[in-house]
Amino acid sequence: MANEYRKTESWIYPTVLLCLCGVFNYLKPSEPFLTPYLMGPEQNLTSSQLVNSVYPVWIYSYLASLIPVFLITDYVKYKPVIIAQGIGYISCWLLLCFASGVPMMQLMQFCYGVATAGEIGYYSYIYTIVETNHYQKVTSYVRASTLLGLFIGSVLSQMLYSLAHLSYYYLHIISLVNVSIAFLISLFLPIPKKTIFFYISDNESTASGREELQVEEESEDLKQSTAKKHEKSKTFKAVVLDLLGDLKVCYTNKVLLRWSVWWALSTCGWILVVNYVQNLWETILPSRTEVIYNGAVETVATVFGALGAFCIGFVKLNWNLWGELALGFFSLLKFALLMLIYWTDNIWICYSAYVIFIILYNVVITITQ
């Protein structure tokens, strides 16, 4: 009984910490109003500077950071990557609050790109801490915590802007405080004793060895495999070779390759839309002269996007047969929505099309998964 209690306690503690970290990391009420802030009197940047010089830095720094972060995350046992993510977010909002000019805002976007690449460590850390029978529960908890942070942040941003008439600057101060809290929480995360690729748990190795020895004690092959399982870690080169082997096996499967391409293209489209859509809204409805509803729109998009992803899981359909047709249909709808966003000069049509686009993106990503 005591042993079971210790096991339960061992997965609850890091899960709670990681969920709290996720809530505060994503509770950034300034994000829906980033473009109005940068084009406002505090920063006084032009739309051309944002589109051509500032915002592209996030995309390229994020892309450049993904592969190195992916390769080192397991090697350094996840926690340092989560801490580095927190430092990236803090640096980003310090620059937003206390720096100005195009070069500083480019540095801000670089920090943001590195921080968002660190999500690899955040989302995979929990699988190195908890037992496999808890995977489904902790996955839902961690995902729900980030959605909760996004939801609260979006609602709070619109309320503080519309009702309290708080300036964009103070929204950034609130975001800075929240990401700092998330960083402090991440310092208390336990370091994993085992990881997915590099480090192997002695307990797991011994247990699996005993099970195999009971089946065939005298087998030399079995003894060799058990000895291998007792190795504490693999070299970096060995892990990279294993990953390349897995990559070759996976992507010689044409079906998996097609679905992966769908996923990549959908994600690229989503990144471009969320990165630049605020500039379009600002062009249609200037925040200096009109009341804007960016926070409310992000709230609706977050809620209905999550509902869309949740509901599609209950659709009884042979996805092997109809999946690609569904992906093609939804992709055409997203294309039509983007064309509508481009051509319309009505802000409410633009807002609505954006919300539907986000819903469809979540549906498509869920189908590919």
C-alpha cells in the first residue's frame, strides 16, 4: 500500500508542476494585441517594418532551433530545455517592455522563436517521469493546462482592454510576470532518471531481464540482450543513427509520408496566418481610432478549436478510406477562408473567417494524428 502511494505521489507532483507551468506560460494577455502595441506610440513601428523585418525572425529562428532542440532535449534530460524556454520567454517580454527599435524587436522575436521551439521539451518531459499506465491522463492534463492558459489570457486581455481601459504596455507587464512565475515553477521540476533515447532505467532493465530469464535461462542470445539492456546510456552518435534508421523505416511508408506532408503543410499555413493576421486586422480596423476585439476573437478561436478537435475524435469513420478525402476537403475550405480574409474589408467577416480557419486547423491536425 505504501509503495502504491509513493508511486501515485511520484507522478502527481511533476504533473501538477508542469500543468501550472503550462498555465502561466500561456497566460499572456498581451499576445492578442502585439501588433497594435508595436505600431502604437510606445514602439512606433510601421506595418512594413513588422511584416518585412520583425515578424519573419520568429519563423526562421523557430525553424532553426527545432532540430538542435529536438536532438539535445533527451540528452540533457528535458528540464534544462524547459528552463531555457522560460528564460527565452522572460527575455522576450523584457525586450517588449523596456526596449525599442527594429533591431531590439528582431532580438525579441528571436528569443520568442527559441522559447517556442522549447515546447518539445515541455510536452515530452512528462513521459520520462510517469509510468506508461498514466500516459493518457497526464497527456490530457498537460494539453488542458495550455488551453486553459490561452483561454484565460485571451479573456483577460479583452476585459482589461475594453472594460478597464488598460494600456497595451501593462498587458505586457502582466505577461512578463506570468512567464516569470512559470520559470520559477520549472526550477522545482524533478530531473528524470530515465529518458526516451539516451538513458535507461536500471529498474526497467532488471525487471525485463528477469522476465526474459524465466522464459529461457540458458539462451546466450537472451543473456546478451539482457546485458545490453543494463547499459546506462547510449552515445550521441548511436542515438542519431537510431533516429535516422527510424526515419528511413517510417518514411518509406507512402501513407505515413503523405499524412506527414499534410501535417507539415497545415502547420506551416497556421504559423503564417497567426503570425501576420493582426497586421491585416490593424489595416482594416486601426486600433488608434477604433475599438478592437482581438482578445475576444482569440478566445472564441481557442474554445471552438479545442471543441472541434475533441468532437472529431468521436466521428465514426474509416479514416484509412476517407481520411485523405476529408483532409483535402478541409484544406480547400481553409483556402477559401484565406481568400475571403484577403479580399474582405469588413472586420467582422475577417474575424469570423479566422475563427473558422483555426477550428478547421485543429480538426485537420487531429485527423492526421
